[in-house]
Amino acid sequence: MRLLHTSDWHLGRTLHGVNLHEAQTAVLERICELVEDPPDGIPVDAVLVAGDVYDRGVPPVESVQLFEWTLSRLSAVTTVVVTSGNHDSAIRLGYGAGLFRDSIRMVTDLGQLDLPMLLEGSDGVQAAVYGIPYLDPDHARVALAGGGEPLPRSHQAVVGAACDRIRADLADRTGVRSVVLAHAFVAGAEPSDSERSIMVGGVDRVAGTVFEGIDYAALGHLHGPQSPEGAEGSVVRYSGSPLRYSFSEQEQDKVVLLVDLDAAGPARVTPVEIVQPRSMATLRGRLDELLGSADFAGAEDSWVRVTVTDRVRPDSLMDRLKSRFPHALQVFHEPDGAIDRGRSGTTVVSERDPRELGSDFIAYVTKTEASGGEIDIFEAGFEAAVRAQHRSEAQEVA
């Protein structure tokens, strides 16, 4: 059986104010081509999209249309399984799921997580594919408690409970390979600057051992392709995002993963590169060097982050840099020899851990280091606001 694993499309996202719709269309076109015309001729039996289809709960119309176009194209030649991520509105993403053709499975409801899609590959291998939508601990700890006391307020508890339900269902399915899609932060994996924090109670990670007994865990949430340590006998992988969404991803090779499952034995994973519509570059130097040196010629068509080191900040800095680097997104002025007081420039602050963000904000406002109690209050307020947003989205759809 051949599967294609991808995640974190983040349709509707911008990069420092730049609309990425054309770039996202290009990478999804490439994914469709890989499925329609596999490079080695082996047909893809299913495409697995492990969450964060959209970048926000209410995506732009053009992003909804792009997802519809991609889903229609893929489902014409294979089966598609999609789960919701922490950026998605699960209700909106899952709307109409009951009306879709058999080749489309949208898993956005907790009640579906132990109801697998049963697949038979072109080679006769059978697999049960389960989807775990993103689990917000404050909701899932009650929903997954089975009528008893709520589970502990942690990602570890709720993802572990979801996997327990899946293993219970698998116990009655002999000779069937198991695949789980999950949107979570597995301990030992490396984050990027462009992921939204899912921290609750100061903890955002789950142990890879929650996937024990699962043949292949197709993960989403982290944007770099990687292999966190999992349970013995299980293959656990992040496909990463197919497009670069921050300069911290500048050196990442963006891929989708081709996963081969035989009737027995471990899953075999082959990354396939997704060529980026535009490269990224980080430049540093005096303005005259940046504008005149041939050393920087290769970055002229890239999205660039620039640090200018002139002793005095040059006039019309952004405009002058854009005369050579029209896709400059971030510009910083850091005079050589100056004391580092933290970067300031024409850039949007990245999403960060709310405790770190709160500590910086309190220190900036009060000019003194934030106390633990102040940070606790800030974090509680942040989490309350996120819960309120989720309730508002649910009520709006209802």
C-alpha cells in the first residue's frame, strides 16, 4: 500500500504581509501531479492531510476555493483523508463531510476518531486509517472521559486517551495495518517560528510512546519534516509544511512523504521534495555593499531578510533595498559594534509561547522583570481568550 503524507497547508496565510495564494497554489499543484503521475509508477492509494488545512478558522474565499479545487482533483484519482488542526475551525472544515463521495473522509469530530476508513491497496494490503482531529485539552478531557472524571488537563492525557480508543478498535482487526493521523507536538521534535503555540498549563508536548502499536503515525503541526522518537515498532513522522512560512524554515527542504506499507514489517518512508516557488535568503552588510556587491546577486528574486550594519540608519532604507531586492520582507538596522538591545525592524512579531510573550510584555511596560504570578495571570487570560474564540466560532456556525 502506498500513502502520501502531507500537512500544514495553512491556506490563507501571509508572509510578513505578502499574500501567499499563488505560492500555495503552486505547491498544491505539485502534490496533485505526484498523485496523478507517481514518479516511480506506484499508484498512491490514499493522501493523508494531517491538519491545519487553513491558517485561521474563517479563511479567505480564495483559500476555500483552492482547497475545493485540490480536494476535487485528488479525490478523482485516490482516497483523501483530512483531519483538522489547531488553526482550523473543526466545524467549518468538517461541514458537509457526510455528503462527500466515498473517496473523501473528513475527520473533525472527536466521535469519529475510533471509526477508521478501511482501505485496500492496489497490492492487496489492507489498512485501517484513523484520524485524530486537533484535541483542545479543555474540551477533549471531558469528551474523552467516558462519563467519568475529566482527564488531566494536558495534551498527553487527551492524545493518549484517543490512541487507547484506537488500539481498542484495532484489537478486533487481525491482519490489518494501522495508520493514525494526529495533530500534536511530539517530544523531541524541533519547532519553527511559524507554528502557533498550543501550550496548556505550561506544557505543549506529548510523548511519542502514545502511538505504541500503530504501524504509521502521520503527524501534523510542526513545519519541519522530521522523525521524533516514538514507540518501539511504530514509525512516527512529521511531513512538515509544503511551503516555507518563516525565515526559520529557510534551510528546510520542503517535502511530502511517500509511505509504503507491506503486509508485514515496518513502514518505509521516502521524502519527495516540493520545489519552492520562491527561495529565501538572509543578508547582512552595509547598504552600499548590499546594493552593489555581486555576492548578493543570487538573492535578487528571493524573499529576503536584511540586516543593515551602517553606523547611522540610512534614509529611505526599505525603498532603496527594494530597488535591488523587490521581495524584501524584513529590514533591521544593527550598527556594527552596537550593544545588542534586541532586534527592532519592519516585521511582524511571530507567534510565541504565551508565557514568554507575557514576560516580555510585562517587562516592557513596567521596566522590571515579570514575576511568576504576573506571568501566570497573563497565561490564564491568554488561554481564556483562545477558549472564548473557539466557543464563538462554534456558536456562529451553529
